[in-house]
Amino acid sequence: MKLLLPLILTSFAATLSLAQIPADSYTRTIFSDDFSGAGFGKRWGHYKSGSVVKDGVLMGITPEGSDHNAVDSVTIEPEPDLEMSVKFRFVSDKAKSFNVWFDDKNYKGSHAGHICSVSVSPSSVAIGDAKTGNFRNDIYEKKKATPSTLTAEDKAMLATKNKTLPVTLTLQDWHTLVIRTKGDELGVAIDGKAVGSFKSEGVGHETKTLVSLTTNQVDVHYDDFSIKAPAKR
């Protein structure tokens, strides 16, 4: 499948005027995959994933009984600012959501090196600063505690680290998601239209080294996945 890049980039440039991101900023392709091959390429990594490449798409599958949703990832050289684009569709109402993660596996201050994420469901888009929010080591450990030991101050802080925006996405139809980070701002567009943006200090992490898709739980298909960055100076 071919992306309608001129339309998407023009729309996205307009939506992220707060970050003053030129339409042609993300010109350097780091990785792309249209899943036209017989399976996953060598650069793909997986964690507790049953996902497969079939009929020209990545079919996200969390194995039955797994204690973690399926993660399919690509490791890159460290980058501060990234654009991730992917086509997706929710095949049935079993498809709850999927997450796009930007991580740094060398960063030890957050669980699993999580930096920031975007979660997409048929009815909402949730943006999170994981580095200084939910996955900061001390906060993550508190949330795991039974009962949770989060204080009122913790909860107030976490409310500033996440943002949820409403969307309406039809099942079966293909949609195009574009995410861009620029400094401490992250912006999201779907089908060439702005969903919204979010600013938080963790997003500005200078060395993002991994981009992944997490499927919650099944029946999410992906195509035309790409990672781009600004041209090197």
C-alpha cells in the first residue's frame, strides 16, 4: 500500500504550528517496511509476540494466555526527534487498541527504558510521557504495589503526564497514523487530520533507540510502517 505522503505532511505541518515543524523536516528514512516479503525482516525484534506477516500486512497477535501484550519493535541509532508512520485497521471488536512506543533501552531511569507513547483505540488517542510519568522507576514500583502506594501528590503529578483525545475510527477500514516528536512536544495525526499534541519534558529525551508496536490483544493489522528523522546537519 502507498502512503499519501504529500497530503499527510502538509496537514501535519499545519497542525503542529506550536512546535514550528516545517513540512519537510523529516526527510531521512531510518527504516521502512511494507510487509510485502515472506515474513519479518532481520531488523524486527519481538517480545512475547505471536504476530505474523501474511498477505502483505503485519497481523498483531498476543499469544493466548500471555502475561504481556505482543511487542514488535525496530532498534535504531539514537535520535532525539522522530516521525513514525503506519497504516492500521481494527479488524473486529476484539481489537481493543495498540500502542506506539518510543524507548531508550540504555536508559535506566524508567521501566524498560520507556520514554513516551501513543495508544490508539477506536474511540480515543492517549499520549503519555512515560519517562517522567507512569513508568518512572519509583512510580512504576508504587503502581505495582498491592494496594497501590501512590500518594495524592503522585496522582496529581501523573495527571500532567498524560493526555487523552477523542476520535472515531471505523472497524475494517484502513487508517493512517503519523506521530512526530520535536523537542518536548509530541503530535498525532490520523488520516491527514490533526488529533492533537502534548508537551512534557520526557518527550524531549535525546536518545530514542527503539520504536515498537504493541497489540492489545489481537485483530490489529498494520502496513507501510516507517521511521524518519530530520536530515543530519
